[in-house]
Amino acid sequence: MTKPIVAIVGRQNAGKSTLLNRIAGKPLAIVEDIPGTTRDRVFANVTWQGVEFTLVDTGGLELEPSSTIARGVKAQIEAAISEADAIVSLVDVTEGVTPSDLDIADMLRRVNKPILLVANKADNTRLENEAVEFYELGLGEPLPVAAHHGRGIAELLDKVKELLPPQAPAGAEPEAIKVAIVGRPNVGKSMLLNVLLGDKRAIVDDAPGTTRDAVDTLFDFNGQSVLLIDTAGIRRRGRVKAGVERYSVIRTLRAIDRADIALLVLDAAEMATTQDTHIAGYIQQAARGIVLIVNKWDLVENKDKAEWNKYIKSQFKFVAHAPVLYTSAKTGQGVDKIMPQVSQVYQERLKRLSTATINNIIQQAIAAHNRPRSQSKQLKVFYVTQAEVNPPTFVFFTNDARLVHFSYRRYLENKLRRAFGFDGTPLRLIFKTRGEE
């Protein structure tokens, strides 16, 4: 099921990033934190009192410098309003009501979306009382908070929870491998989609997607149903406003959230960019399968794949398990390898191992490496079991889960991969102290 999107909108320097980072840093709010990604400055997957949603910092979604600050802010807000299920309108209580606040409020009043007005930087009782002047915006009662100090955050999350739509019933998606084609604008996603669907495979039907203007395509690949999930970049350029095209990360999040596997399309002519690694970070945190597609291969003079593989792996170290394919959607080169690779990654995600098989490998790994310790206490792993598939999830029962640090977790994951593969899919390793539920 797709998690609701909650967008933080507001003018520059209102504290949007501070608010997101504050919520993401609270143990009760963050779902998981994966080192090696830049997630914390763009979005956070949040759970609050049993409800999950994705919190988006619109200020962090700019993919390239805007011509002016005002135009950049306006583009961010338009995209956030268009895609979000609920909106946190953030203002700065120390600055009072500004012309920019009035303009943003005017935009928000025209949309039929739930809005929570939040007055940030209310560090004391006097500033809390001054928040009442924001009634002028016509967005309801302002909620005073201080994101930097954590003041009022629990109440804010309670109110956000009340704004979220009810979860869709399970089973709404077709029984198929769900594949999202994602990447920056102009890397060739649209052409790649057309080539994938343009051969002799029969298209079954068009299934409406969850985004406003997307149409997913259900087709058959060697007897297996595959649902290709559209993303913002697939729209024809004439149909998309420049600002919305640039700030398409929210739609990308939705597509990744719905998918089993994401095809991250890179532009071989531009090499890997920071935004490419951002999107890979989204895929990794969502625990989705991933295949890196180096497109526009026809434009590359040096086609030494060994050299290219080394470069790609160096840029995407945190998804080192991702297969890399080299394609040209323009000429069709390499495109025939994509769906077989998708099918293989999907089978890896469904792989289930017996408890005895897992423990044999893990106990060998533990014996071959110094176990973490704290003072006189050393980590003991009593046994391991596979709890789930898609993604493969392993539960380690230990004497004290707090002893497991990131490097040791990565060591055990690497041992599992060397023994059993799991190419193209992240692994979830959960460590529990004996006696925990």
C-alpha cells in the first residue's frame, strides 16, 4: 500500500528542513536510518502511533538552481500542493506575517487538501502567544512549535495523523511484478518505456495508477504479469510545467513505494549525479529491488564495461548489490536484457531459506570474526531465522541487540550475500535481545 505524503511548505528560512530533521531524529518517529544516503535532508518515512506516512521537505527537492529565489519557492510549493495528501504550512513566528506567507496561504486556500498551519520558532511563552496573528492567513488555528528544540512536535504529529486519509484496502494492486521506472528528467525513461512495450509482447490492459495523471501498464513477460509504474518523467514535455517537472521527487517516492523493483535510469552522457544517488537512497530505504540502467550507451565513446562497472559501483556503494545494465533506448541496444534481469531480481526477493541453512552460515561467520563487545559483555547470537520475503528479512536473536554496530551488521549481510546471492535486493536484518517480543 502507498504511504500518504505529507509535504512541508513555506517560504525560505521558515525552518522546513529543521522540522523534518527534528521529526526524523526522534526514536518514535523514524522507521529506519540507513548510513550512506542523504535521506535526512529530503524526506523521512515516519510512523506515529501506528500510522505510517512520508514527510517531504520541499525545500530539499530542488534539482538545479532556480533563476530567482521567489520562482524556485513557488515551483516547490506548486509541486507539493499537487502531489501531497496533507500539507504542513510552516511560518516563522519571529518574523510575523510576511507577503510571502500571504501568497502561499492564498494558494493553499484554493486547493481541497487538509492543511495544518504551524508557527515555528516559538521558543517561549511570549512567542507562542504571538502565533495568533497568523489567523490572518485564513488557514485555521496556528499550532506553535519550536522545531530546533523539539517543542510541540508530539502535538504536531498527533494533528498530522488526524489529517491523513484512510488506508486503502489490501489487494488493490494487480498480482504482478510491480516495476517503477525512475530517474531524473531527460535520462530517457519515456523512450525506454516505449521500447519495453513496443515489441511483440501482448499488452493486456491499462490500469489507472495512484498519481493524478499516471497510467500504469500491465503486460505479459514470458507468462509473468508485469505492472510498469509510470513516473513524472514519462509525461510529454508539452504537458508538464517546468517547475513541476523539476520537482518530481514526490511522484518518484510514490512510484518507488508501490513497486517491488525500481529501474533507476542513469544518463551515460552525464555520468552519475547527486540526484541519482538521492533516488537510489530512496529505493534502498524503501527496501525495494533495484537495477541500475545506464542509458544512452550509444553516445559513449569508451565502452569499457569493466571500467564503467568500477565507476558505477564507486558512486553507488550503498547499493552494491544492484545489477548494472547498459542500454540505448534510441537504438534498442541492451533493452532485451532488462526484463530477464527484473525477473531474476524478483526471484531473489522471494528466496526463502531454512533456519538450519542460515544458522550454518552465520555461525561460521561469527567464528571467523571478532564479535562486538562492551566492557565485559560480548555479543552472542543464539540463532537466526528468515521471517519474511520481498524483501528477505532475517531476525537475529542475541544476548544484547545494542552490541550490534553498523559495521558488524554489514559484515553479516555480506556473508549472507556471498552464500546465497540476493542480487538486486536489500536485506533487512533485525536484531533482538532474547526475551523481546
